[in-house]
Amino acid sequence: MHVLFVTSEVGPFSGRSTTAEVCSALPKGLRALGHSVTVLSPFYRGIEPAAHSLARRLSKIEVEVAGEKAACEVYTGRTVAGVDLIFLGHDELVREVEDLAVGDDLDLVARRHALFARAAARVVLEGKTRFDVVQGHDLVGALTLAHLAQSESALPRVLCLHRGASHLPRFGPEHGAVLGIDGPTLDVGVRAAARTIVASESFAASLRTRFPAADVVGVPNGTDASVWNPLTDPHLAARFDPVDLSGKARCKESTQRALDLPVRADAPLLFVAKDDTGGGTLAGFEAVASEILRNDVQLVVELGDAHDALCASLESLQERFPDRIQVRRAFDEGTRHQLLAAADLALAAPDEAPTGDAVMRMHRYGAVPVVRRVGALGDLVIDCDAKLATGTGFVFEGNDPDDLLGGVRRGLAAFPREAFGELRSRVMRVDHSWDRSARLYERAYESLFATE
């Protein structure tokens, strides 16, 4: 089977989002099962052709957007894992990853989506490479599937959604002519797809309510072990695994020194990361941070793009309690690895969670999750019992800050107990491999042919 992925991002070439990771790791998993995979993505100017052995085709892909003709350059290559690559470039419209993200100028964003989606559909319709399944990712993938449906292509079409509605551009009826569709892009894409796949059953259930005629299934993502693996991670001060956790203790000590926190093995280190999708974690945390600091705890907080008032509030806490809380506007990728390796607990309480990538990384690095039961988080984390004999984290209900405080307090109270060590080892053994996810995707593809 030959599967074509159409995506706005693919790691390590562009982006650091869930979409980029899925479109990097899942093709490798499918290749291991004997399938061919091609990933089609925009050629952003940050991609170096020579560094990735990409070849530029002499012929371009010509499309028409809002009555104007445009020609996209075509670059091809192959990863070391055997995944084929096609990049489509246009100097004026598609230059940066952010060009296809939510923006203030929706007219321009719509033109960019229309250009890439039409060109991607053209690649399929030209027939130079035979594909068995076309899998579109997020909004640009939905638009590509819609154009293929309009062209009456008989190829099975699958739509994968990795972002919540608040993180997708909201094109209005006035953009229909540019996009070449009639209706909201997501709605049109779901109708064009034979199946829509999301990363959690909770997210799938909400989409079934919105699109009752659609075939929507939940297939959990995996974690790329070549990137997120405490036994091989080059960013860490020491390596560790579920059997030997001594390296995690050294990682905690190294991080405490780097952040000017007292080096204490007996104080639980809680990592509060910015939300990848949706808001909620930092706002809820800020409301109860002073109460959390009444405990014997060390806090490390990533602010990300939180609003100024929230940042100022948390930074003022650092000024008052520098030996208890450290706040940073942003961390580089290596530091995020180090913080997960150092953390005893990690908080995730977004307003929406279409995917659970953050929790899978917490499990992988032995940072026991404290999560709100929302979306994929509720699917992935089993609440611990009172004896810590079962469960893979601490789950709380509701959006009230006091609910969040209760979840954190449960985690902090568990830390000194002897059973916490076994809990940490247990969460690290949870299977979040892409091998498992790839087999589920394989079944999803095969069932499409079985119903034809």
C-alpha cells in the first residue's frame, strides 16, 4: 500500500507541533509494516536542499487561485527511513511555517491554503506516482481532500485532525471563491473524507456529534522514540530507564543547579508547561500558585505566549520565592527534555486536548502527570488509587482552579511515599510507541478497501 500524507508541517524539516511529529514518526511506523509512504509538504525557505539531499524538478506545478496563475517549484527526496518526500514551494505565498497558521490577514492565509492545497491535489491527479490512500492533515489537508473530491478522484481519502477548532483558521463565506469550496473548510473536508481520524476517543465523540454522517475514529498517537527516549537522549545529564532510575535523580540535581534552585532530592519538582493546544493550564495554575507554594515544593513554569498580566503575576512570585519557583518565558527544545527528565510531577490542564502528546512524553520521562480530564488526557491517564497500586497519574475534574489545586496536592502528597517510585516506573512502561499506532492506522486503511 502506498499512502500519501498532505501536511503543512513535517519534522525535522518544519514545525515542532503535534502535526509535524505525527507526519515524521507515523510514516516510519508504516514503512516498518511494509508500506510505502510519501509526505507532501510546503517548501519553506528555512529548508536547506543540500542538507537533506533534495533535488529540484525542472517542471513546476501550475495552479490557478482566484483567477491568477501561480507556479510551485517541486523538490523531492527520501529520508534515511525510506520515506519519500515532496516539497512544493512558492516564494511569495509560502515562506514560513506560520504562513499557514492562524493569522490576522485571513484573506492572505486563505490564498496560501488555496495555493498549496490545489498544488497538492494536482500532484495526485497528475498520476506520476500511484497512491492507494491520500491522508490529509488538519485544514490544509481537508482542503486538499475537498479538491480531490471535486475532481472525482476515486482514491480513498482520510482526514487527520491534530488541532482543536480554536487553533484552526476560521475562513468565512467570503473566502469560498478563493478556496474553491462551498461551506466551512473543516465541514467540506470531513464530507470529502471516507474516514476522519483523531488522536482520542473523546475528540472523536465530539466530532461525531457535530458530523453525525461522518465516519470518525479515535487512534492514539505515539511518541517518537528516536526523539523522546531518556535512555538515549543527548540533552540529558544522565540516562535512565524504568529499571534503573538513578540517572533521573542526577538529571534533577543538574536542572536544580541550572535554574538556581536548592539541590534537594526530597522536594518534589513540579513542571508546569505551556499548552500546545488550547489555554487553561497557566491561568488555572496562576490562580492557585500561592496555595501550592505553601507546600514543600519546587516549581518550574514555562510561560510561552501567555498574556502579559499572567506573566507578570507569576514572575512576581519568582521574585518573592526564588528558591521555590522559577519562571521562564520560553525554553529551547533541549531544556524541555531536561525538565521532563528532572520533574517528579508535571501539570497539564488545557481547555481542550485533541491529542495527548504532552502526557506521553511525561510518562516516557517518569514525570507523573497531574491532568484535567479533558479530551485525550482523560483517555491516556488512569487516575491513581489511594494506595498508588494502580493508575498512571492524578486526574481531576472540572475547570475550577480549586479542582486543579486538589489534583496537585494529591500528587505532592504521594511523592514522599515509598509507592511513588513504583508509580514512576509504571508510567514509564506505558506503551506509547508508534508501532502500535501504525498498526491501528493500517487497519483503518484496510477497512476502507474492505467496504468498497
